[in-house]
Amino acid sequence: MNEDIKKTSEIAPEQMSLKSRFKFKCHKGVKCFTDCCRGIDIMLTPYDVLTMRKKLELTSEEFLAAFTQPQILEKTDMPVVTLKLLDDERRSCPFVEDKEGCVIYEDRPTTCRYYPLGVGALSYTGEHGKKDEFFFTVKEAHCLGFEEDKEWTVAEWREDQGVNLRDEVNDGWLDLMVRKKSLPASMRLSEESKKIFFMVCYNIDKFKEFVFNSSFLTRYEIPAQKIEEIKADEVKLLQFGFEWLNATFFQAPTEVFKIKK
């Protein structure tokens, strides 16, 4: 390993708040343009999968088969999906072009939007459902964007990159992941539960069929307005799914999923 890269990778991340400032700008004029799109490991969020497959006009299963790889997240023993890279020398993102950059830029994944920031969690209180988050810069040795004279606060960067909405939609999913991580390692989900989790989070087409074409709705006292809402809006359906998983897997209190007597 190059010694400079090694030293860079060993630097502990500095904890940043929404008000913290940093300098960064990425554009076609920097020599490293699109280098960060090679040899990467990008976990896709449920909202990423939903919007990317819609952009490409694919079904959920078509998108998952063509562009993702299923993984088990070691610290939580939960199923996730990562972006499937091209089998070229640089292990490139399938959506990047050397000169033009990302061809699905408006619908790029959340991780790409955050870069060069990362998000961490200091603690989680399951009783109150609060996550104590912090941010840090991901300073890769090849990246010249930090040498550009453009300053941001973390809050300004998040707004500029459109991550606020994505974080809001994905919050229920992150809550599930953090709750599972906080449990003893011996408390594992069954294989069937993992399949259900995967369906709800990543295969919105199959989950919609499960909700509306099975006995699902007959088991709960779900308001008619909520049923119409999730039928018309996939984002609402996704968030509905997160709440159902939380109530089912972790017995979280909920007003929506009351069992019919």
C-alpha cells in the first residue's frame, strides 16, 4: 500500500456537527473527476432502490437482479444490498462515464450524495427512539476536491445534495438496523424473517402485492384513508412497511397495526 494512502486511511475521523465547516467542490475540471466512482462499496438504501429502478423504468426484481448484490450486514445480521460494480480493471460504478460523470445524477444513491461526508452514530436509546448522530469527512488520498476554494457547513451540503428528504424517508429503515444492532448477538432473526425484511425494504413491487393481494389487510384495523394513501404512494408504502417491521420484529408501539378482534 502506498505510504501516503496508508497514513490517510489511519487518520481518525473528526466528529462534525451540522454547523461544522469544510472546503470541498467536485466538478469536471478536477483531475480526479469520477475516480471516487471506482472500486467503491456502496450500500443502497430502500429509497435508493425505489428511485433508481423508477428512473431506469425497471421492476424492483429486474433492478435488484441487474444492479445489486445481496449481503448480510455483519454487525446486525440483517440483509442489505450493495451496488454491483462492472467487471473492469477499475471496478467502476455501472452508471459512471469518464467525461460526463454520473448518468443518473438526479437519482444517484444517498452515499454518493453525502460524499465526502460520512455519518456515524454515537449512541441509540431504543426506549425513546433517538439516535445521536455525527458527521465526518471522508478524505481519500486521490481526492482533489478538498483543495477547491468552496466552503460549506454540513447542513448546507446536506441541503445542496438533497439528502434531507432521503434521510427522512429512510429513517424507519435506519431505526430497524440500529435497534437490531443494539440487541445481543444471540438474538438473531429467522431466515424467513430476513426474507420478509428484504422484501419490504427492497422489493416494493412484491411488498405491494403482499399487502393488497393477501390476507394482510384483514388482520389489522387500518384506517381506510391510510390504505388509500399507501396504495397511491410508493414512498408512503415503504414507510408503512418500516413501521410494520418495527411493530412485528421489535414490538414497537404503533397506532396503525392493531390486530382485529
